Amino acid sequence: ALLQKLDIKPFSYGLQFGAIYEEGSVYNNKVLDITDESLMNKVNEAIGVIAQLSLGMGHPTACSMCHMVLNGYRKLVEFSLGTDYTMPQIEELKKILEDPEALAAMASAAAAAPTGAAAHTGDTGGAATEEAAPAAEEEEEDEDMGFSLFD
């Protein structure tokens, strides 16, 4: 009320950074726009680099231990499959690989298994399967438009 009587209009002031100067380097003001997502991406990239370096050197760290254990198990499986040595965890795999008919039966069973939403709801087909077939057919038509990329 007093400002209106004196005919003074309020104002605000502040600083807007155009660039940042630090220890001889000039940065754009966009470096101040750090979000949680960008920070997490940088941390995940750093963890990946640490894991890669640790694996390359053969030095175990918290980042590389899961990879080292899995690589060791993979080598044991390869050794067991390549020799007569067997482990209880590998016996079933060896039996399947030795019997091609069992392998073919497993492949056909996997192909016949319900996928997508039907697997989650327990639905064994029906209308959802019938609707999926035309959609896949339309998608194939869209892919082939009468020309080739390499003509």
C-alpha cells in the first residue's frame, strides 16, 4: 500500500550466467543443468568402465565379481561338456546334447509354449492368437514396399 502511494513499482533482480570460469577453463552454462537421470547415467557408465578394466586385468572388484563368477562357471560347463568329467548341474544338459531327439522335442515344446500376455494370464490361445496373426501379416506388408535398399 505504501509503495502505491509513493508511485514506486516493485522490481526483482538476479544473475543470469552466460558462462562459467574455473581455474583457467570457460564452460557453457548448461553444465549447471544436472538432473538425477543424467547423474545416474554417468555413474552407471563409470561402473561399467571399472568392471571392464577389472575384468581385463583379472583383478576382482565389487563391479566385476558377478562377471568373474559367471565366466568361471561357463568355463566349467565348457570343460565338462568337452570331457568325460561331469557335475550334477551339467548331467541333464549332457543327456540332452547327446540325444538329438530330446533336443528336438525341447525345441518344439518351446515353440508351442504360449507367449506374451497369454502366458501371464494362463490363457491358452483363443481370440488373442487369432488377432495376433492378422497384425503380424500387416506388419510384413509394411516392411516390403516394392523396393530394396541395395538395388
